[in-house]
Amino acid sequence: MTTEPLGTTRRRFLAGAGTAGALSLWPARAAAAVGRRVAVLGGGVSGLSAAQELAERGYAVTVYEYYDVLGGKARSMDVPGTGTGGRKPLPGEHGFRFFPGFYRNLPDTMRRIPFPGNANGVHDNLRSGTEALFAREAGRPDLHFPLRRLTTPPAPGDITLSWIRDQILSVLDLGTRLPAHEAAYFADRLLVHLTSCDARREDQWEKTSWWEFVRAEEMSEEYRTLLGIGQTRNLVATRAEVASTRTVGRVIIEALLLWGLLGRGMDGDADIDRVLNAPTSEAWIDPWAAHLRSLGVEFVLGTEVREVLYTGGRVTGVRVLDREGGAERTVTADHYVQAMPVEHARRTWGAALRAADPQLARCDALETDWMTGVQFYLRTPTPVVHGHINCLDSPWSVTGIGQAQFWDVRNFSEDYGDGRAHDCVSAIVSEWDKPGILYGRKARECTREEIVEECWAQLKDALNDSGKTTLTDADRLGWFMDPAVTGLGGPDPQNREPLLIHPTGTLYNRPSARTAVRNFFLAGDYIRTDVDLATMEGANESARRAVNALLDADGSGAERCRIWELYRPPELEPLKRVDEVRYRLGLPNTFDLG
Ligand SMILES: Cc1cc2nc3c(=O)[nH]c(=O)nc-3n(C[C@H](O)[C@H](O)[C@H](O)COP(=O)(O)OP(=O)(O)OC[C@H]3O[C@@H](n4cnc5c(N)ncnc54)[C@H](O)[C@@H]3O)c2cc1C
């Protein structure tokens, strides 16, 4: 084992930071951090976000990443051996990427990543999806839900509870078979959440499952599918029966849907649904890595973090393994930002480090689950809908998107594969523990090929009805499934990249970015952030919090990272204040009739 300091050969100044975007920020952010070394452990969205903020403030940053590529779960990947005639290989991915309009932190970072021809960096590579398709099985008409902001939103101050209730009811009336009294009950429950004070949300609603909150058990199958499972398992991989009401209510129902439709608290004039205009790594991650290199960031790829070493109140180094050569060594820095997913990070914390900060041990209680992408390459352009597809009745909670329609800077067949594929329908399987429709088995019990056939069958079941055939077997050229899932069909299938889920009480176990160890900081989608949902936005927000904590610890005078929190409608604040009093007195929310 050898010990080496980080960044000894690194450029100390950012003379090469040759972009207008970076330079305009530089004077405000530069500080006396030049030469201070930071090891960022993990090269996903959180790690790269932290690296950018630190490098802009003059820190010498080295990122250690397990894989040979950057981007973590967000990266796209080549389908090996599929590119001919000068074309790139077919694009694969861990799962398709959705950048809701309510994200504010991540878009700010994206604006600061230069991209040729774009005034606002890679942010200009985002495109709006204008519809969501809630696809139904067995010939039921699908629900096309417009995802554009209201063209004439109510003026500030005009939003009343009865206006909100009417909007919810009119949406639920549209194309659903919900009994009127169930729709009314659901709308009233949303009013309860909307008017609940922060303390009630963090206590009562964080401990209550969404299933219980909306009384799904007592309602119709339609209610459970649409308003229970459709808003939880399909979107955030968490079962409705256990999902935290605070998380679902604040993020999915309020920030994403309600305030999204009203255009409140959005990233500029963003629509609710946005996607990139090319595979993620091409449109975002690769330009990001290039920009970070230009800021002096060093990347050490193919390197596994094994243990964070702790002695005498400080982290003294990190034991890493060179995955190719098999050699272990210890790397050192002044500060350490660990930006690895919780299931990997917690394995690297020894007893002494855990004892130094009890919130680390609480991370053992955080749960992850499987959410995995499958891409289907098709002979003909197959947009399906101008946005995302939610196969509401699919037992494996399949969602998807037709990608080529958004890749307006690419010609799919000319740019990828062997020229025969004209589109890619990218799907995600979010439920791995319910029997499928082809083999009657859970996804976890199937082989890779069986999972692909099931996913395809469930997509067809949802999309090939209402008098039209959207997907045909003859049109399907091939598929790709995330290689992070291994051992399928065997006794012990594994997934190296599961996703943090949000059962009740998760909030209490999420650690802060600032730890009790003065040179050790945490970033990642499991960190306690305002957005409170395992997303790229949460990963980015966590990195901002970690960097701010590091600047504090370092006594830095550099400008702190700005943090955007979820939108709070001013019209509802008085009602929340009333609820605060009621909550303190042990009374239920005014609208909570049980
Ligand atoms: C199928 C799927 C679809 C999703 N879709 C969306 C979406 O549309 N929109 C959205 O906002 N979010 C989405 N998410 C969530 C989002 O991808 C994650 O929340 C986010 O990417 C997490 O970023 P991170 O940096 O915290 O972790 P990661 O992306 O997991 O990055 C962590 C990095 O650490 C590395 N690492 C792990 N262990 C070690 C080790 N021992 N040593 C060194 N390096 C290590 C990993 O290789 C990885 O590169 C999706 C997630 C999944 C699973």
C-alpha cells in the first residue's frame, strides 16, 4: 500500500478556464482556497456538482470514481458493438432522464456548463415535453394529460382553496372512472396537505403512508391505480402502501403537478416536463467533464473507495483500490466530500468514524429498491406521445418515452447503430416484486431476456389498444438493459445501482451534508435536502450544501452556493400559520375530517 497526496501536480490557477460562463462567475467566487485539496469520492451528479462549485472557488479537486466513466446513474452508455459505417453505437442508459420544470438547483449548474453555440450552456439542450400519457390496458381509452402551464393562470392572490379544489376535480373528471365521491375525497385530502404547517408535515405526514393518507384501501381499484400506485411506485419506485405522505405530497403533487401547471416556482419559463435533446452523456455529462477538466479538476477513474480512514477527529485519508491493477493505496486531501450512493458509502465507514457522528449509523436504516431501464430500438419513428408514458395498469409499473422526437440535433438512423434503427423507446421497470403478464413471475425471478419480453408485453398491452397499434414485434430491432443488474435468472440477482426509496420516516434517517467530522462532508441523493426526493435535483442540492459546509469549516470568505427551495405559495401561508397553532395544541388540520 502506498500513500500519495492529492493534486500535487495540479494547476493551481484556473488560467485555462476558457469559457465566458465560467469567467463571469470567477471573480465573485474566487477565494483564498488555492492549493487546498479536496477529494470528491464518486463521479455522479452530486460529485460533479460539488467538484464544479469547489473548483470555481479555487480548490484543487480530485474526483475518484468506481467506473471508467462519469455521470453515475444519470450517464448514458454505448450498446457495445452496434455502431457501423462511422455511426456511434446505439445509445443505452440506466433509465431515461426527466428534468421537471420545478428543478432550480440543477438547471443553475447546467447553465454554467458551456456548450458550443448555446448561450445558456447545456441548459439550452433541454426540450419540453408537452403531454403525459396515462396508458390504460384492455382497450380502455388512454388519458392524454396536457403538461403545459395554464395559459391564463390566476393572478397572484387569486388562488383560493375552492379554486384549487375545482382544478383537481376537473382534472380527475377527465378520462378517469373515479366515482365522484372518491374524486372529491382525494381533492379534500390534498387541501389538508396543502394547508398543513411544516411541523405537521415533518411529524404527522412523514409518519403516515400515502396509501393511508388518501384512504386507498377503502376506495375503488381505479382510485388505487391512478392516485395511489400511479403517483408513487411508477414515479419514485416506492410502494404507495409505505411511501411518505410528506414526500409524495410536497414533491409530486404540489411542486411537480399543481405549482407546475400554474407556472409557480419554476426554472424560468420552463414547462413541467423537460428532457435532453440527445443521449445524456452527449448533451450534458461529457461537456460537464470537459468543463471541469478546464477548471483544473482531476479524475481518477476505475477506482473503488474502500474505506474512509478516521483518526483523532479528522478523516486522514481514503483507502482506494485500482480496479484494473488490483493495488490498494491511500489517498489524502485537506477535505473529503463523499458523493457515493448510501448503499456504497455506508460500507466505507468504520466504527470510529460512525462513533464520531451518530447520523452515519442512522443511514443503515435508509432503504433502496430496484428501478431499471430497458431500451427498445425500433425500425420506425415511434414518438407515442410528446412526453412521458405511464402504463398505469402494468404490474411492473412500466414507464417510458419515445426519444428520437426530442433529439432534434440528431438524426437517429444516420447517427447511431447500423442505420436501421430510427427510434428508441426507453422504458423503466419500477416494480420487481409482482408477477408479470407473460410468465407470471416477479422481475427478480426472471432472466434478463424474460424481463425484456415482459416489459415489451406490458408496453404493448398499454399502448396497443383504443383501436391503434403503436408497437409491433416486427418493428423491434433490438434491446439493451442496464448492465448494473447482474445474476438474473440465478439464485441471487444483484443491482449495483438501486435507488433510494422514501418509506415513512425516511426523513429522520437522512443525514445532513455537514457531519460532525470537521473535514468530512456528504453529498448524494440520500442527503437531507429540501427537495426530499432521490433525484438529480436532490443530488445537486446536496452538493451545494456540502460545499457550503466545507467553506464554513475552512473559514472561507468565498460566496456560498445558492440553494433554491421548493415553492411556497404565499396565498396558503396564513392557513399554514393557523395550522401551526392547531398542531401545537394537538388538534387536526382544519380540513382533516378523517
Ligand atoms: C432508473 C432510474 C431513473 C431515474 N430517472 C430520473 C429522472 O428522470 N430525473 C431525476 O431527477 N432523477 C432520476 N433518477 C434518480 C437519479 O438518477 C439519482 O437520484 C441521481 O443520479 C443520484 O446522483 P448521485 O450523485 O447521488 O449518485 P450516483 O448517480 O449513484 O453517483 C454516485 C457515483 O459514485 C460512484 N461510486 C459508487 N461506489 C463507489 C466506490 N466504492 N468508489 C468510488 N465510486 C463509487 C458510482 O459509480 C457513481 O458514479 C433515476 C434513477 C433511476 C435508478
